[in-house]
Amino acid sequence: MAIAGQAQKGLKTKDLVKRLKSDDIAVIAHTDIDRVSAEGLVATGVRAVVNAYESISGRYPNVGPQILINAGITLLDAVGIQVFDDLQDGDAILVKDDAVYRDGAKIASGVVLDSEMVTSRLAAAELRMGIEMEQFVKNTASYLERQSVSLIYDPWVPTLKTEIRGKQVLVVARGYDYKDDLKTLIPYIRDVRPVLIGVDGGADALLKSGFKPDIILGDMDSVTDKALRCGAEIIAHAYDDGTCPSKERLDSLGIDAHIWPLSATSEDLGLLLAWEKKADLIVALGTHSNLVEYLDKGRSGMASSLLVRLKVGTKLVDAKGVSKLYRSTPPAWQIVVVVIAALLVMITTIMLSTPIRNIFIIIWLNIRANLGI
């Protein structure tokens, strides 16, 4: 096994995938590669990934490495963070066996993960889930004691131009299966025309599906400049003290934004916004709702999501996995086209076949004779 390419490195995988090309070799520093990051790497077409850290630490059963291997991508694991100092973007490198070479010299080595090794490590991680669950519950309970009031009792909400009261709202986040689920909901969006809230990269997903988000909300770490400039109202998620991580970027783009300081996840804010603005129905797509998904995001608790979902539950419809549950039927015009095509094939067959044509001529002559035509 030897794969040559140009090194492209990134401490944040979700940022790196935006500039990767198929002839690159991705150099990452990602403990426990999550599913969304793995799917992003697969989509770039790279043939090899070099990870400075452990792709499966054993803390929980993360499926990212298995996705990479199933896609035929070579995963060189745990080569050490020194590789980030030794390599520059664009360096011509060779991944061969268990090492990385530049100009014929070995600069890093690790372990090439195969499917058998990943399966074994995932099985070991499954055994730790009880311990991880216990710690997760403790962190959640601690948050509930400290932050519950700000979420439960009428939190401050930005004043918006977008009218939400009495309307249905679709909140789109970049979670598991969000692309397939969004594709399945396209008829719903076209028919109902809900208010569209894109949570960070969820805004780009809406644009790619042919819809302009009404509101973009989040810390803006995974949304493109194109989406931010699409004309949607922007709500920048800030820390409790008012510090806004995305303010510098928004200012540089000349974009005015509402600043919303609240201790919760961005997708929680999307649901909370729809609730506080008196939405008639809230549809959540791509949001995170279980232990593995939260650990994939690097979160040690899900208290804010628990509280928000309890609060908005009477109006909340979770669209997670809807693409697996339901496959929409084709529109009527497509069925008509198929029927017409079938008739044309039948008529052509009749016209080209002399015996069949003669039979239809005889039938037609008999009909005329009986009707006296």
C-alpha cells in the first residue's frame, strides 16, 4: 500500500474538508473521528487520512473510522502531533505501510487501521458505555442546577423581522442523515412553506436543496459566506458573558446580526426561538438527541437539549431518520410521463410488427362493420 499526494492539514476536520481535493492527503488531529466528519472526508474523494491522534480512543463507539475504511480510504492512525510541525500544506508526501514519507525520508509513523481492528476497538468501547453514561448524567444534572432558570422562565429572545407567530417552522442542523431527511421533506417545504431556520451549516443544506433560509442561527463555524450573504436574518450565538466568537467574521463580511447570549447549543436556540415566537408547529431536522451523537460533538452533557425539548415538546416534531421511515411517491406528472412512454413503446411495436398490425386492422374492420361505419 502506497499512496502519494499533497498534504493538507487541519486541526479542525470540519474546516479542512472545505478545501480538500481528491488528490490530497488529509492530515488531521481528531480524537474519536465522528460520523459527520468522516462523511465529509469521504465526500472530498481523498484516498488517505493521516491522524495525529487516536481515531478510536475507546471512550465510546464512534463510527467515523469504519465509514472511512468502508469507503476505501487508508487511515494511518496515531502518528503524533509533531507531524503538524514537520509538514506544510502542499508538501508532496507518500503514505506507505505504517509511515509518512517526504522526499524519501520517514517523518512520522503510526498504525494503519483495518476493518478488523476497528471492529475490535468498537466492541471494547461498547463495554465502557455504562461508565460514560454515568458521567454524562452527572454533567447533565450539574448543568440543570446551574442554568435551568435561563432556559425555562421566558428567556430573552431577539426581536426579528421574520414573522413566526402562527406558522410552522423547520429547524435544520447538520446532524446524522440530515441530507437524506431534508430531501425527503422537500414536498413538505414546497406545500407548507414553513419558516426555515438553518443552524450553522444547516443553512447551506437548505440552499443546496433550492430553498433560502429565513433565519441563520449559530456560532457560524460551519456556514459558508455565501449562505451568510443570502439575505437571511442572522442570529449569532454568544456566551453568557456576551462574548460572540463569530462577531469578527460577521463584521468583516459587513453583516448585521442579532447577538443572542445563552448557555445552550445552537440547535437548542433554534427550537427555543420558534417556541418563544409562538410557532404553530416546530419540525426539527438533523438535531442531536442521544448519547453517542452528543459525544460525537464533544459534549459532556445534554441538559440544555433536555430542557428545551421538554419545554417545546407539545409543538415539536422530530424529523430524524424520516428518510429511512418514508419514501415519497413520485409526483403525478412523472407517472403520466411513464404511462405515455409505455403507450408509445406499445404503438411502435404494433406498427413495426406486421402480424400484430394485421390483427389490429382486422379488429378495427370488424368494429366498423358492426357499427355500420
